[in-house]
Amino acid sequence: MVIVSCMYSFFWRVFFPTFAAASSAFAAGPIKSFKPPYDTVGSIERFGPAIDALIPANAKIEKLAEGFTWSEGPAWWPQGQALIFSDVPQNVAYRWTEADGVTVFLQPSGFTGDKFEGRESGSNGITVDNQGRLVLCQHGDRRVARYDADKKMFVAVADRFKGNRFNSPNDVCCDRAGNVFFTDPPYGMQTKTVSEIGFNGVYRAAPEGKVTLITRELERPNGVALSLDQHTLYVSNTEGRTVILAIELHDDGTPGASRVFFDMTPLMNKGRPGAPDGLRVDKAGNLWATGPGGVLVLSPEGSHLGTILTGQPTANCTFGADGAVLYITANSQLLRVRLK
């Protein structure tokens, strides 16, 4: 496989422009699901006792499956009792369970048209809303959509801002009131497509459908997550300033002041693979952020407690049903770490 990054298209377009302009067909697989005992990869970097309260001393990074082109967007789906995740270039969303391994769940997952001229047509970030329904960022269709599992169809949540189509919604999270927050960089836009909006924004879609701009100050907004009290929106920025921004949210959902929560630039300068991407918040308010080296574990105050070093560009992560497992989508692999 040609090298990809912790935003697949960023490294692809910057370092391999000739190949990026070539055919959009990019073969993956074969997909391999593994059984216990699982092989392990990487290591866990610890900067003090605080990380030991989250990740057991004997924890390993287990390899559950491999063969994907660029695995992304994992979400634990209670209704299906399964992990759902994306292979963005292949336009497929997969289902994983311990018993069945990996099976195709949605195909297509992000582009439902006839012909896509580009490299990232599929679903990217996936989450579960306040009613237990899957919500997907659909790169190819340039929208955020809900999956109706009974009717087996997609229902648009947001596809335009002030009448203009989004670039390619990338990652998503939902609050307890049913609002949907998402980022909109250009990574999934088809070749030669010009942005109708003219910037890369972060948005909130209300349950009744109204879309509000949260910020346009980030060059390439990517991962997104809410604090436990839902008054802070965390957003990672993949290009330009490689930071995680913390944006204050008022009671009505409108944005307030923003600040840099964590700066990944020093880690980027060390040459570790990956860049700021997916985000998740645990039950104690810690932020689990994919970035240089793998998954960074950050305290609610922004202290770097440790890193799950996957040894490869790492896109995203999510917690299992009980919070005692972290699933990780890393390049061509699906990984897991057992937590306390």
C-alpha cells in the first residue's frame, strides 16, 4: 500500500500528487478477520501514574482485522451490538463483532451516485445520536445523513449551508438534545470540484434542520467531540496549525470564545506518523485524540498522559459498549486496547 496519513488525503495529495491524479480505483484487501488470541502491534507510552488508572499495565494493542484501504470513523452501535466503521476510499462501512469478525454493513456508504471522480467517496466519521441511530458523514454525497435501519435507507440531516452544498463532511458527534456537530474540510470533494461555501467550517445541525456555523477559523477541521457538560466543543485541525481547539458553547448552542486545548506541533516535528484527526471523550472527561504516533490520551486540563503507539498513521477511535475497550482504526487495520 502507498503511504497514507492521519488524514488519508492530506499526505496523499501533498506527497504523491502524481498518483493522486490517477485512477480513483485503489484496491484494498483481502480483508482478514482474526480470532483470539490476537496478534499485537505497537506499544503504550506512559508519562506517569495517571495513565495507569486508564490503561492497565499489561494492556496490549490487539489486531482484530486488516486489509482496508483507509479505515475510519468507528462507532459502537448499541442497536446492532456491533462496531461500525468506514473504509473511505472503498465506499464501504463494515460491521465487526467478536463472533462474526468483519462483514460488509453498508455498500455504498458515502456516495450513492453513478460515478465518482476522486479518491474518497465513502463514509468517514460515524456516531450514534440521542435516539440510538447511526449518523454518518458521507464524503461523496457531501452531506451528513442518518441511516434508517428499518427501511435500509439514508435520510439527510444536513447537506447545505445558506443554500450552498457542503465540501465533504468529515467527522461528527451528537449532544443529548439531538444537535449534530460536524466538520467540513474538502478531503472528499471530487477532482476539479470548487467549494460552493468557500471555506472549511464546523457546524451544528439542530433537530429541526437549521444549520449554524460554529467556526471557520481552522484550515482543515477534522475530528470533533463534546465535553461531558456539553459546553465545550473540541475540534482537531489536520493541516496548518496542528492543534486541538476548544470552543465554548452557550446554552443555546451558539459558539463563544475558543482556545488551543493541545498543540501537537512538537510531536509532529518528531516525525511520528499521523496528524491530528479523530477525537473521543471518556466518562472522566479525558480526551482520546488520534495524532502523531497513534492515540494521545489527554486529561481534561490538556496534560498529555500517554500515547497508544500504533506504529502507523491512525485515523480515529471509539469506546465499546461499557467503556472498557478502545477500538482504533489505523491505516489498513482495526485495533483494540482493553481499558480499566
